[in-house]
Amino acid sequence: MNAVLILLPVAIVLGAIFAALFVKATRDGQFDDLDDPPKRILKDD
Amino acid sequence: MSACLHCGTAVEGETEAFCCPGCAMAYEIIRGVGLSRYYAEREACPPRPEPASGSWDSIPLETGPDGSVATRLVIDNLRCASCVWVTEAVLQRTPGVLGATVSYATGRASLRWDPAHTSLAVLAGRIAALGYRPRPLGAAATPDRDLTVRLGVAAFAAMNIMLLAISVYAGWWDGMEPRWAAVFRWATLVLATPVALWCAQPFFAGAIAALRQGRIHMDLPIALAVALLYGHGVLATLSGFDGYLDSLAMLVTLLLAGRMLEGRGRRHAAEAALALASSLPATARRETADGLETVPAGELRAGDRIDLGSGEEIPADGVVLEGVGEVRMALLTGESAPVAIGPGSQVVAGAIVEIGALTVAVEQAGDDTLLRRMARQLGVAADRGLAPTLADRIAPRFTLATLLAAAVTALVWWRIGGGAVALAHTVAVLVVACPCALALSQPLAAAAALGATARRGLMLRSAEPLLALGEIDIVALDKTGTVTGGTPTVISGADDAIRIAAGLERYSAHPIARALLAEAAARRIPLPAAHEVVEVPGHGISGMVDARHWTLGAGESGEICLADDRGDRSIIRLGDRIRDDAPRIVAALQSRGLRVALLTGDHAEVASAVAVQCGITEVVARCGPEGKAEWVRARQAEGHQVLLAGDGINDGPALALADVGIAMGSGAAATVLVADGVVGYPALGPVLAGFRASDAARCAIGRNQRRSIGYNVLAVLAAALGLVNPLVAAVLMPLSSGMVIWGATGVERTVRQKEER
């Protein structure tokens, strides 16, 4: 049961890293346009 | 017989590959950059290229740190994915361009280029040469990244808190050592802290901003609940009992999601209106002592002499000194047919020279022109302010009732069980009273309905006109450009006459030429070759077809007459045809119990002919801009709620005055700016779709509000009786919000059902 004392903070820190990546992706504009990129890959030359 | 390689127009003879030099040039450009496979892949043919007019020099540009410049354009006429792709690829392969993207969804282009190697005018010219129409786009509504980030963080925290909360609640039954319960509570507090202190910040900001103005906004009870929940949560964690932090995280996440959906709908509508309203600033060619100079229209002064050619927009009000031509003033008068003018004729800014060469003496320029004066009046009239939503209106009473219930609960439980019990039950009352579902009820349903109308071609500015549609009892329609197409079309004429006339007009950009070419294409008549074509402004066009000399000129009103040198004559009738869906839509509106009226500046006979065709019984003919506004005002004084749909700037005052004003997107820019909504494509159907979506939205909002108020009353009663603990709250709150979200998703379904019926 004592493993929880280590696992819980580790889980939260890991989660926070992904949350931070999400924040960075949003600030870089990755979520600004969700309609075009899926169509664009079909037309790439 | 063959088809034009670029635009697909049928052409007689095997030798000709193109119908006009514009198409040949477009083909050269596309082949020149190695994109020939566009012709194999496209699903729709582009329109025939027409020369672009106006000035690209004074468009505001963003300058990057490396000296490159960028701007955004709207491109009209993009018809298929291949159109978007070829436009983008041609731009990218133009020397000097550093980056070019064209959006498939919206037809917006973002361009970045090196000003030393190319210019916006060149790039716009390339787009126009392909047959698409570029227009400048004002400042972009940037997506709210801040809200997305807050929502993402809140959702992350909420989901993790949920996992921890399930363990803690499981411990209520299976038993849990106090130290493990404390570990989970502290972990919950760690995750909930950013949610309460940072993610929920927009609600605190909204509540404070409203309080500063002396108002109580829906954000206030929400902000109070968040503050209370967090304060109580900290206290609970420190002293070792269960708080409501799981409910807090869930609540903030749902509210942020609602706010984001609402903002997205509003931004789409604003952007659509902006795109329809943007047009090129005009320039003028001014005569000086040593020739002509090109100046922005704003620099013209009374007394200047300016030169104008075919296709140009008149930049100032004035009087014609020399030359003859035809101008189209649809923007101002709603009259679609070009008017012949000559020396001594008055012209106004905003009119377009269809054909001819004119020298004009400027009388009024810049802000003094009729166009600008009318646009200014419209701007003043349109300043209506934001009406509070129903949730905002009940917010003060709601807050008061909640505080009262909390006070009573605290007092009663203090008497029964003392301080600790009273605190627990009072907090429970305040927690379940949080009007999360109520705050979500209107924005979500309205966002769903705005999306439903936008998909059907009506872009409404906000939820207010949408809801106001439900109160409307009179629908007033402008004739030209609203009930009718607003451009001349061929009503009758023999195939032979159409063939020769279209052949003569194949290189012309005159509206009558467009009508003839469209008719020839519709009847699948190939265009014959024409030689020695001479176009005389105000008179007509003549040339050789099939080795005979033909003259095409004006006949009786609404007719053109085709004659040859041997005396053969035939008549082609032109007219402003009513929109295909007009009779059906008018009937549908009338069957809803709406009174439909036709307003027009035209003669009574023309007006009643149109009215009969589409089943309208009430006709108000011969009324100008003031007349229309007066009519709307009179109906409103009788207690009616009026919807007006119109296009020209002459409808502007009435549009601004009407309870709901809808501009047809093809109309004047100023009209689009004052209207509550814009119809994005040439049909009346979107107006009916607006009514249907309004019904669905008001029904959903009413149902949502009844449900959420019912939930709040029951939950507060339960909490006051001491039946609510953190687990009950954690289940109830998302359930009530989920119920409201479910109610909002039904809007699109309801609209579709109404359409099928």
C-alpha cells in the first residue's frame, strides 16, 4: 500500500507533463484550425 | 464542338481550345507552374476570369521580423477542393512568395511574401486570372487559445480528481485508514488548486466587471460557488473530512466548455459577416497638368477631374463631363439593370461603370459622398447594445433566493445540531444551488441553433436575433436582390438568337453578356466564333457571326433586339427572375401564420407581377429608403414585430430599424454591417431555416431552463433537509449539466425534422 505514496505523485507529475504539452500545443496554434489539415494531407504533392 | 479547356463553356469548331483570352491565360498560368493535373482532378469548372478592379496598394499588411509582409484575403468562387488546391499551389509557386495557405473550410487565404520580389497586387492578379475573386479581409478574429488552455487544464484535473474521489467514496463503505484518506484528499487539493485559482478566473473577472457596473451577472453566483467550494475544500483537507473539490473541478470544466462553444459560434458569425462586408478601397485616376496620376479615393477634392473605364467603381460623387457609358447602381438603388449616362449625368460613389469611358468632375469626395453618409447613418442606427440573456435577468433573484435559503438552513440547523452540522448543511445548500446547468442552458442551445442556421446559409450575429425571430409576425421582403435574383437573366428567346447573341458577347463583361452566356450554357448551345466585334456603350454590340453582320441593341424595356444586315430581327426578353425557391418559402412563411409583404422602390405593375408569382398579397410599391423605414416604423407602432430582408444600401435604414434585419450577402457592404444576420448564398430558404432553428432553440432553452430550475429547487430543498453530502453532489451536478447539454444537442435534430415535414 505504501507504493501509493510514490505512485500517486508520479502519476500526477506525469499527467502534469502531458497537460503542459497540451498547453504548449494550444499556444503554438495547433488547435486554431481543426477543419483544414485533415483535407490538406489528401492533396499534398 | 468542343469545350473551353479552362472554364468548360461549349465552343463551336475544333480549332478553338478556349472561349476567351482570359481562360487561355489561366490555362497558361496553371500549366506554367506544373499543375496540369488540376484539370483531370477538379470536380467543378471555375468561372470565366474577369479583370480585377480597385486598389491593392492601401491594404494594411503585417510586417514580419525578417522584412517579409503578410495579409489575409477572402477568395470568392472557390467551388471544389481542387480549386482550393490549385489556387494555393499557384500562389506558392509564384516567385517571391514565402508562404501561402488557402482554407478548405472558409476560402480564406493567408499570404506571406517578400516585398522586394512581388506585391499584393501581383498575387491578387494571379488569383483573379484563374477566375477566382480575391478580396481583402480585415483583422481576423483570433481563436481564444486562452480559453482552450483553461478548459484543457480543468478537464485534466477533473478527470484525475474523479479517480481519486472514487477511491475516497469507496472507503465510506469498505473502510479506509484515515492516513490513506488524507493522502487522497491532499492529492485532490493539489489538482483542484489550479482549477479554482486559474481556470475559473474568467468567471471571477465576469462577476467583478458586472458588479463594477452595478449589475448582477450569472457569473456572480458561479464565482461565489467556486470560491466557497475551494475555501471549504481547503478547510476539509486540513481538518480531515470530505469536501466538494470533485464537484468543483467538474463544474468549472463544464462551464468552460459551454463558454467555448458559445464563443466559437459567435466568432464564426462575426467572421462570416466581416468577409461579406470587406471590399477593396477604391482608387481614382486624376487628371493633372502633366497627365494622369493614381490616387486613393480619399484624396480626391471637389473640382478634380477623374477618368473612369469599364469595370471600375466610381470613387466619388460628381457629374459626367465627357464620354458615354452605362453604370450599375444596384448597391445604392437596388436597381439591377445598368443605366445609360452621358455628359451632364450625375454619378454617385459606389456605382460601377459597366462599359464606357468617362471623365467626371468630382463634386463630393471621401466622407461627404452619398454612400458614406448613408453608411454613417446606418452605423448610428445599428448601435443597439447587448441585451442580457434570460439567465442574466434572473441572476439577481436567483442569488438572493440562494443566500436566503442558506441563511435559513444555517439558523435552523444551528438550533438543532450546533455549529459543525450547520456549517456542513449550509455549504451543501450553497453547493447544489450553483446555477451551473442554468448558466449553460441558453448558450449551448443557442450555439447549436446558430450552427444549424449557419449550415443552412444564414449567419446570425448572435443569439439575440435568433431568439427575436420567435416574436416576429410580419416578414417584409425587398424585391430586387431578395425575392428576385437581382441580376438580369434571359426570360425568353429563340435558340438561334441566343447562340448568335452569346457569340457576340463572349468577350464582354457586361451584365447582359453574363445573362446571355449563362443562358447559352444552360441550353447547351456552343458559342460560335465572332469577328469584327464593336461594342458601343449605351447602344449595343455588333459583329460578324456565320459570315453575316449582326447588331445587338436595346429594344423595348426589358428586351434586347438582334438584327442582321438583311433585316432579320429577333427579340430576347430579359428580366429579373424571382428566385427559384421564393414561392415555396413565401408559402411556408405564410403557413406559419406570418404576414408577408413585398417592399420595393419599383413601379406598382412590376411589383405586383412579382408578388403574384410568389404568392404575396401585400405590396408596397414606389417606396425609397425613407419610405421603407417609415413603413417598418408604422408597423412597429401598431405593435407588430417586423423582420426585413433586403440587400441594397437603400434598405439600410429600414434594416437597422427592423426587429430583425437580414442582409442578402450579395448586397452592399454597409448593409451587411448593420444587419442582424446575413444570407450567405443566393436563395430565400435560409430565412425560413432561421425561423425553424429559432423555434427549436427557444423550445430547447425553455425546456433546459425548466429542468435546471427544477433541479436547483429540489436539490436546495434536499440539501436544506441535510440529505446532500459530497458524493450526492458529485453525482447530481454533472447529471443536471448533462441533461442540459443533451437538451441542446436536440436542436439540429428538431430543425431537420421540421424540414422533412
